[in-house]
Amino acid sequence: MKFTIGAAFAALAATTCMTTSAAMAETIKVGLLVPYSGVYAAMGKEIEDAFMLGLETYGKEVPGVTFDVIREDDEMKPQVGLAKTKKLILQDEIDVLTGIVSSGVTGAIRDTVHAAQVPMVISTSGNDEATGAQCSPYITRIGFSNQQVNRPLGTWLAEQGVKKVYTLAPDYAAGKQMTQAFVDAFKAAGGEVVASEYTPFQKTQDFGPYITNAKASGADAVYAFYAGGEAISFVKQYESFGAKAELPIYGPGFLTSQLYLEAEGAAAEGIVSALHYVPTIDTPENKAFVEAFKAKSGHLPSEFALQGYDAARAIIEAAKTGATDRASLAAALPKVAFTGPRGALTIDPATNNLIQPIYVYEIVKGENGATTQKVIATLPASADPANGCVMAAN
Amino acid sequence: MPIDPGFWVLQTLNALQLSMLLFLLSVGLTVIFGLMHFVNLAHGSLYALGAYVAATVAGLAGFGAGVVVAPLAVATLGAALYFLLIRRMRRAGPMAQVLVTFGLIFVAMDVTRMFWGDLPMGISVPAWLNGQLDFLGIEYPAYRILIIVLGLITLAALTLVLTRTQVGAMIRAGVDNDQMAACLGINVERMFFIVFVVGCALAGLAGAIAAPVLAISPDMGLQILIPTLIVIVIGGLGSLKGAIAGSLIFGFVQTFGAVLAPSLASILIYALLAAVLVLRPAGLFPTKG
């Protein structure tokens, strides 16, 4: 928070006129920490575009408050993310930190952010720990958590009559968290998991051996989590084996994210997955967002875009309460609630984790020949278990 | 443990498919090394470029055109690379070569990003390659069979050229002892050029045929580099036989490791690499000289 001369006059006027603090000319410094380099650059750009769109759209609700966004590239590397976080906190003196895609970066910067008492809005990373055992009064999640997407799908899938499932995921933290959340819910609902295989993360070129195994396993369906390039390879290779008719694929929706649908082409048709956002959600809020985002960046928003947009909205909602500095933003952020493009959002006070509806959707052929997401069920919002979170007093 | 014989046939085909893909890549790299003693770490980038060119051309003129144009385009680039960089670096020693070609990887990655964007691309194959073929009573993806067949054809052609033609004899002479070959009147420099360009073309071909199976992304060259290096180190630097053996070993260990010992899948091949380096430091089929 920095006062300009104008702001100082405004503050003077405010004290004499007894107006509310929100009417003052204040600047909130926002640190946006996302990957801008290498293969993740597309994701960083997507988040930034949407974040700026969110500020433009909702900024007018807090007249007098301007947002100074300082961008940093974490390169998806924990050590780089930590160095950039320290720079943002110590040198740029940011009031709030947002972005953060990699779960590794989240884990690396958690203690620094907590100790510096800088509020952090996690927009993308799904790391369960950040609102579990590693939770902090300064950390608020506005994107999704790994278990949030997978747990309801486990129950839903068992209700659809799918009895036996073969799971596949890359061998790293998110792969395990997602699979485990699904397996627990699916088993609790009476389902059986035939086998859970983990493929070497980012080292697997050929999924053929696993697909062949899944076909021979006697399962009714495959439950798969893959993201990015691995999702594209997996979906295309699965299709080439012609296995989808007898062995349909289900999974968290990163498998068929809007970002990768075009590359996957017809191979993605028929895959049923669940996510907290798809651009085809039929609400006025979402239609307005999709139109605005398309006008700005030329393509449909992915879940990464939506998360950036909602992170901006959350910071503005907090500012609406009069919060402008680290302490007041940290107190206000966990209390925000609003209805955005993905529906009604609230924050669970026990963990500062988001509570949001989950959409089950199928990939179908759209009007112009390209594939699109058809929402087939909306699963009600439910809070994640605390997972070892003991929230300290702010 | 699955005992269905069809299962073993399928997994063997999977292993062969991976082997053939790696063979196309590693054979170019290993022969370039054997002949020129030049370590070209940017070989993977040429493969990525092949995939991008194939995707672009396939979008305009069909998949077949993409597979034909990609190797030619990559070979042309290889020729340019040879005159601009490789020829000067020939005598610079391995450390300088490794550094320069390693730097090239990142240049190539950012250049592909500039031209084709950050998002992964897809490429679709003709309908007749999209289905499955009946193979020994089991269904197997037609496209994977095409990869195996293409790999075997390349293997046969290379073997024929290297063992039965005069050019092949000259190349083998150059690999064994380039100074002696030059004394015997062989234009070693021109041969280097031909081998380098053919190696690049094979990398381009590998990229083009891998494109429909994998995600075409700027880092695909970097991802394939380590497996390729493992193949040539296991097989023995510079030898054709080594590239064949190394590819087959990698493909089978990776595939059957994934199926039979999934928890060990990611370390098996590295363990094998370490064992080979300890027991046969020059690889399984080292070149003489």
C-alpha cells in the first residue's frame, strides 16, 4: 500500500468528512506468480489474460482502489518460485500474492508466505496439502483441490452402475492424490478397483503396455488422470487401440481440458470426466465471461483462465470490505463468497479451501465438427475433509 | 500374472513399436557420432521439428504428404546446420560440441514456440490407419503396425547400403579409421555431409511418424533425447548393430518392465544402463578403432 499525494489529500478529506475507507485512493500491489517460460508459457498467459480481465470487469466495484500487478515467472520450478516470492514480498512489497500453478512451487513457498504474513490466493495448484496439513490463515484456495474434483466422481460413477475400475495416473504427488481420492469414494460407494497403475511421470512415451493391460484386466471402465502433453498422448493412443467401446474412460477433466481438446481431436469423443469448470456451463454469468474472454484472447477460456478470473474477483471482493493491506486482505480473503461463471463459491473456514459445484461432462462432436463439452450432471458442492488442517488464529 | 498368449503377443508388438521409433532416432545419431566423432545433442530437436512440419503439411495436403515432406525439410535444415556450425565445430573437441548443441536445443525449442505457439498440436491420420488390424488372431492398432513396418524397412535399407554397397564400405572405413580412409582416396568430408543429412532426415521421419501417437509440443525433442542416448550407450557408440540392439533392449525392457514390475518401470532401464557401463563400458557392440 502506497500513498500518492492525491491519496494523502483524499485521506485528509476522508478523516474530515468521515467517509468510509473504501472511497480512498488506494493501490493494492498484487504479485502474479505464474510460469511464463518453456512449455508452460501458454498456461501462464492464459491465467494472466483472465486475471487482468477479472480486474477490468470487477475493478469498478471498488472505485478509488487501483491494482498494481507485478508479474514474475516461476518456471514451474520450486527453487525459482521461492526466489521470486521472496523478491515480490521483500523488494516489491506486495500486498497479496496469487497465481501459483505447480504443486511443487506451492509447497516450496508456503512457509515463506506464512512467516511473512502475506495473503496468498492459490488460483491453480491443486495440492491438497496447502489447505490440509500445511494450511495457513494466510492461504486461501480459489481454484480447486485434487480431491475435490475426484471424490464426487467416485460416488457418481458407482451410482451409474460401474462396478470395476482400472485406474491409471502419472507417478507424482497430484497423480496419487487424485487417484486416492477417487478410489476412496468409489470403494465407499460399493465399487471395486481392479488395479491402480502409476506410469513414470513425463517419461512415458508409450502408454500401449498399460492400455493393453487394462483391456485384459476385466474392468468395466478405466479411470485416468493425465494432464498436458501426457493427456494428449494417452487419449490418442487409447483411441488407436479401439478400446473405448468396451472400456470407457472416466477421469478428472484435465484429461480433456479445453486447452488440449483441439490437439486430441476426435480421439476424445465419448470420454466422461468431471471438473469445476467447462466453458459450456449454461449460466448468464458464464456466458458473459466466455464472451469477454474470447474477445480478449481469441479462444474459449479453459479452467486455468476461469481460476485466474476468479482470483482477481476474490481480491476485489476482499477490497470491497475496505481491505487494502496485507493484514486486512488476509482477514477478508477467507470470507469472500460470490457467484461466478462456475456457480456459487464459498470458502470453508476450517481450511480456507474453496467449496464449489463439480460438473460431469462428456466430450461430444459440436456443430462445427470440433469437439465440445456437454454437461451431463452437476454434483453439489461439498467441503473437503480437513485432512489434518488446524487453522491458526490470524 | 496374465497367462493369455494373446497378451504376450500384444505386449511384444508394443515393445517392437517403441523399439522401432527409437531405432529411427538413434541410428542417425550413432552413425554421425561413429563417423564424425561429433556429439549432436540437438538431434532430438530435429525430431521435434519433423513432427511440427508433418503436422503443418498434413493439415494442408494430407498425412502422406506430411510424412514425405518432414524428412526432406529436416534434411535441408540439417544441411544448413552442417555448413553453418557443424563443420566449424568438427575439431573443437567434445566439450565445445556438447555445449553448442545443447544450446541449440533451447534455441530450437523457442523457435518452434514462435512459429507454432505454446499449445501442443495434434495430427490426424487417414481412416484406414485409425482402426485395428487382425494380427495372429488379436486386434492391434493399424498405425502401430505401420511404425513397426517402417522401422523394419529402414533397418533393412540401411543394412543393405552399409554392408553391400560401395558407399557403405566407404562409410564403414571412415567409422573405423577416418584418416586411413582419407589416405585411400575417399572424400571423407563429403561422406560426413551425406551421413549427417541422412541422419537428420531419419530424425525428421521419426518425428513425423511419432506425431500422431504423441503430443506435438516444443519439449518433445528434449523428452526423447535421454531414451535415445541410453539406446546408443547400451548399444555402443557409433555402431549400427548397437543401435538395433540398444533400441530393442530399451523397447522390451520398458514395455515388459511396465507390465510385469510397474513399480520398477522407471528405474529398470537406468539400472541396465549402469550395468552395461560397468561390465562393457564401450557398449554391447562397440566399433573398432
